[in-house]
Amino acid sequence: MAAKCVVCGKGPRVGNSVSHAHNKTKRRWLPNLQRVRIHWQGQVQSVRVCVQCIRSNRVTKALRGTASTPAA
């Protein structure tokens, strides 16, 4: 499973880990993804979303025990 946010598309960043002797080795910074149930594309889905999207209200969390389609 890819470490990618469904909403904003944020994925892993790459760079170097630099030691005191200035040796460089490749490393990755993974986004902080959480599995949440949200209203997405007209239905309730369990998806992986980054914390920044959750905190900025780019997604609306589904209430526990709701049906697959929100009431109109």
C-alpha cells in the first residue's frame, strides 16, 4: 500500500541522512497518515488521510454507525 494521502496526494519525501563525519545515506520522510472514515465522493469510505487534511477540515469525518450514503 502506497504511503499517500487520498485527499491531497502527499507522499514520501526523500533526502539524505548526514552523519557527523558527513557520510550521506538515503532516507525517507513518510507523511503522518491516519485511517479514518470520511464522506468521500458521495459515500462513506475508510481511507488513509494525512493529519494536515484532517486538521484543516478538508475532509468531513463520518459519524459512527451511519449508513453508506448521507441523508439528503
